[in-house]
Amino acid sequence: LALAATAQAAPTHYVTMSDGASIALNVKVPEHCTATTPCPATFEMSGYESGSDDGQTPIGDVADATGIEQLPAQTGTREAHAKYFEDRYVTVLANLRGTGCSSGEFDLFSWRSALDGREVIDDWIARQPWSNGDVAIFGHSYSGLTGMMVASTQPQHLRAVSASGLIGDLYRDIVYPGGVTNYGFPLLWTGLVRPVYDIGGGTAGGLIPPESTSEQCAANQAERSRTVLEDPLIHGLDDTDSEWYRTRSLVTYVDLEDNQKLPGS
């Protein structure tokens, strides 16, 4: 892992993974967290707006400018951190590869993305001067599921996990619950909800502020890719359980023991 993270004027950093992908992190360090008084960190990873500078979507910026509070999709997962954690812990929010300002290939709930989380925790967070080496994963729904996948990679510096809104199996719990086809939520979330936060908050949030990370964010866009045959919009229409679902389900990884060989390790 290349440990050189490029800090910008805003609290966004870019950390290079062992395979060359650049992961965007938004890092907020309270004033009392220093090299002499290091702090624990909370870590969240999703394909929404996490790694951008802004912390909200452009709709949120419009709401701030106009005073209209009823607009939808103004904020994302970072709101929970602002409410509970920012004054006590360092908060590190990451954009999954291929989303927001991160480069690489987006692949829903992929093991490679989980390994990215382990690399960020062990090889970047734990080595920062403000870090005491203790990291807790935090997340709900998308980031909760991603967080549990990251936890399954057994990061050495992971001390706790607070995750909610979880499902065990994509096929049985979401796409085909109780033997009934469910095309509604999975396709709506995959085709509309996630891209709204990803593009509107993550990508745009990094590209729009010219004084911050727009240059690096833009460069990462050119290095992004997506394998059409692995796209969730295609597999979400499949009523048959398959290896695609299995490799993206928590039940596949939840019982990993310390002495078991991890996929890709």
C-alpha cells in the first residue's frame, strides 16, 4: 500500500490501495486529537457522498442558499457522524472504489472493496499522528453492510463495529424474500437512489469546489471502470440464486475465524 495521502485545503485525502486504486477519504480531526494526545477513529465506507469535501449533496447547498428545508436528498450518511462523533473521535469517511471521488471499478459489495477498508484502517488510519491505533466501524444500511464486509477481513486495528440496517443474504432477503420476486426496492435503489447520492454528493461534491480536491477527483474519474456483466441492475432481475449473490452476501463471510484463509489474502 502506498501510504502517501495527498491532503488538500479541505479535509479530503486520497489514499492509494495495493492495486493502485485511489480511495477518497473525508477526515475530520478534533483539535484535541494530536500526536501527544492521539484519539480513536470511527470509520464509515459507502458508495454515497462520504469522501467528498462538501458533506452534503448539491440539493443541500440549494437548501442552505434558499432556506427551503423540505427538499429531498440534502444530506447523507455523514449527518450521523456530525451529530454523535465529531467532537470526541476522529471521523474517517471513505468512498468505495468507483464511486464519488475514488478511482477503480465499482462492484456492489465486492470483496475487493472490503479489502480496501482493511487497508485504510491498518495502513493509513492507524499510522496517522492523531491516531491511537484504535478504530471502530460505524454504519447503517449500505455503509453498515459494507462495514460488516470490512470487519470480515479482520483488520488488526479494528476494535468495535456498530452497524445496523443489515441483511444476511442479498438474494433471500432483498431480491427474492420468502420466494416472492421483489423488483421494486432493489432496482429503485440501484438505478436511482444510490446514484443520486453518489454523483450528486460524492462526485459533484469533489468536483465543484475549485479550491479543494477537484483536480484529483477529476483525475480519478478517468481511471474508473465498470464491468457490465457484473452490474447489479442485470443480476437484480435474476430470480435464480447464483455465485454473484453469494459473494456479495454477509452470510458468506460472517463466520470467518482468525485461522481461516481469507479470500484474496
